[in-house]
Amino acid sequence: MMTRQEAEAIYDAGKETVVRVLLDMDRRIHTLERQVLDLTARLDASEQRVKHLEDQLAKNSRNSSKPPSTDGFQKPAPKSLREKSARPSGGQPGHAGQTLAMVGKPDHIEPYRVERCERCGRSLARQPPDDIEKRQVHDLPPLQLIVTEHQAEIKLCPCGHMNKAAFPKGVNAPVQYGFGVKAAAVYLKNYQLLPYERTCALLDDFFDCPMSEGTLANLIGECHERLEIPVQQIKEQIAQAPVAQFDESGARVEKKLWWLHSASTANATYYDIHPRRGAEALEAIGILPNFVGRAIHDFWKPYFGYECTHGLCNAHHLRELVFVHEQHRQDWAKAMIDCLLDIKNACAQARPTANHLTKAQIKNFEARYQRILDEGYAANPLSASPAYAGKKRGRRKKTKPMNLLERLDEHRREALAFMYDFNVPFDNNPAERDIRMMRFSRRSPVCSVAKRAPKPSAASAATSPQPARMRWAHWTLLPAFSPAIRSCRTSTPRSRSHSLASTPADPPATGQTAHWANCRLAKILLIL
């Protein structure tokens, strides 16, 4: 730092000295200013990167779309957005429940007689009982195959013609498995998600029915070939539905990333496996190009390329709002969570008697929604571009809260579609559950012997989600497999066809893609 004496000495040295010193100081100042601007830009970039990394670390299955499997050992503490009710946990009063009950006509009766008195020893063998105490044991019968031999007569007519009786349809080989065994095998593999080896082991251990893994793969391929017509009917049913839900998830095929797409309604689900995720896959599947209803999805951009009406998944919005509230400390996000849940509760209360909220309710919720958006914009002002930022091309990157705000603002009709029409669901959870079971089944080992399945790449529909809906409806699953094994001659699907899927795309016919060949059969249950 220059002292007063040094400054006076420069002044006394004359005009030229003063000018030279000032110009030198000015150059040094500008150099330092450029360094400060450069360091400030680097510091801002570092802060943004640190914030981005902190946001990534803070994301989990509760506040983002990350699956629970990515939480690792440090899973977030359970924190439901549902309000705690006053009812105690467990079965509620009036709940029917399920328990073993005595049957009126048991299959076997084991009498236990009283021969003598335990006190005096007198014989009671001829005395009729005064009462009988009953206890019933429910157990499995002996598990073994029932072999039916079909005998076709052969007779030589005096005219010289040899006549032979016809065997029943489906009895084609000298020795073969019956429809019941085939249905059980496919049920175990496709609904219970057992691997090939364990499915064959279970059949052998329980029923003394040895079956090779190749035979099981052939059964699944055979069922796939019989279900082409119902699968096409399912696809058409979804394409004509007023509301359908769409989702997609990555899946490995031959060590490459493919995409499993689903389209579903309350009664049907259609799957397709495709190497692409975007518009090319959606066009190949062929549902959205002809769909005129409302498509429910998670704001993935390719869906908006179709002219149908749209609805957004509010479960995604709630998770993102939780993240903004907890990580960015913005109160408007908590207010928006409460607003969406209040609208959902109001819809639930009005649904038994109406198909939409009243005009007054809609007006109040719309005004409340707008107030919260205004609070959000006030908490996230768009700052002016700093002078040191340079002339970068393109749009400036926005923050996570701002992106969410603009989505909820610009697509408010899609986000609140469930409020205007009760046929529109609040979220896209059914489609995600369908995908989840496929992801679970994908973890089952796929035996290499499955390569012998006929056209494995052409059969790639799923097994579990729709049978799970059947289970919720208290429908028995195993008997529904037999019609698919016996025949595929069907008429129009029933109104409650809770088991549908398809895939016309043909991934490479390899051992790993044979997993997708396993999946079509069990979805085609109740339309047969």
C-alpha cells in the first residue's frame, strides 16, 4: 500500500511521472478486476455444481422417481403424505375376514370311541354317545398324476377297409402331458415367477412329474402362438378406451438397453419391448397414434407429440414437491402438496354422487392453486445474467423448483384433470405397478435351455400385474390357465378381462430375450 510520503514524492517528480504511475496503476487494477470476475464465475460454477451434487445425494425413492432399490442400506425413514386416521390398525369392525371354517360334509370321518370309563373302568362300548365334539383338519390329498389311457379301436371291414376310431382333440402323442399339468407349469413360471429350474423341480417334488426346462419353454411358446387373436383384441380395447395409462422402463436384452412399454386400463394391460424409448417405439406399438382418449403419463415429452388429451401423474409431482420443500427449503412446495391432497380428498368424498366437483369447489381450488404458484415464482425470481457470464448460446439452465413451477403452471389442466373428470385417476400408479412386476420377474434366472422355445422373441407380454388384479377381485387364477392351454378360439373380450397383454415387436431371438417369451400366457386369462 502506498504511503503519503511516496505519493508526495511522485507528485513532486512532475507531471510525466504522475501520468506514468497512474496509467500503470490503472493497468494493474483492470488486470485484478478480470481476475476477480474470472474467480467469481468459477466460484459460482462450483457452487452450482456442489448444489447439483447435493441435490443428487438428497434424492431417494420418497422425494423423486428413483426406485427403492437405489436407496441402498441408508433407506429414508417412512414418511407418508397420508394423514393418520382415528381408526386402529388391523381389521375394522364389520370386516368379514378370512379364516378356516368347518364344512358340512367332510371327505373323511375318523371316529374315536370311548371304550371304558376313566374313573371306574366300567365298559361303555355298547352305550351310544351323549354328544360328539368335532375337529376338522384341512389338508392336501396325495399329490400324484392321474394317467388316462385313450384306446382307439381298429376294425377291418369285410370290404377290406381298415377303420380306426378318432382320438379326442389334443391327444396327439403316445405319451404326453395333460392340460392340467401344462396349466400348472405355466402358472408357476409366469405368475409365481419361478425360474425354469425351480418350476421343473417343484413339479417333480410335489407331483412326481418330471419335466425338462426345454419342455416348459416349448409350452410357453405354444401358448403364445395360441393367443395372438386375444392379444390384438386387447390392444384395440385399450386404443378405444376413454382413459389409458402409459409408462416405460429400461430392460436389458443381450446386454443392451431396451425399453419395456406398457399401456393399461382398469381391465387390461398391454406390454411391448422395443430397443427405443421415444416416438419410434410409440409408433411401432401403434396405440397412441390412434388413441383419442386421455393419456395419463409422467410428463415424458414424446407423449405430448400425440393429439389426444393428456393427464399428468400427481404422484410424481408430490415426490418432486417433497424434494423442493426439504432440500430447497421452499414453503410453497408444502402448500402445493396440501392443495393437491385436499383436492384428491374432495374428489373422493364427491365421487359416490357425482362425476366432478361443483363449480364453486373448482373455482376455490383453482384460485388456491394460482396463489401457491405466485408464491413459488416470488421465491424463485429469474436473476439477470451476470456480466462475467459471457455470451453463451441457448437458454439459461433453470433450477429444479423453477422447472417444476413452470410445469404445474403451463400444464395445470393436465395436472388437475382428475378434478374436472372423476374418470381420470390422480396418479399413474397402476401403470407403474404393472411395470414393477415385470421388473421383478426380470430378476428371475433365465435358463439357457429356453432358447428352444419357438419364436421366443415374438412373445413378450407380462404375467403378474393383471392376475394380481384378479387376485384383488377374489378370482381363482389357476383354472383360468387351462382355456389358454386348450384353445384360443375366442369372441369379444368380456367386460372384466383382467388379464391382457401383447408385443408385436421382435427383439433378437436369443437366450436372454427368451425371458420375454415367458411372459405372454398368464396375462390372457379371462377373455378365453
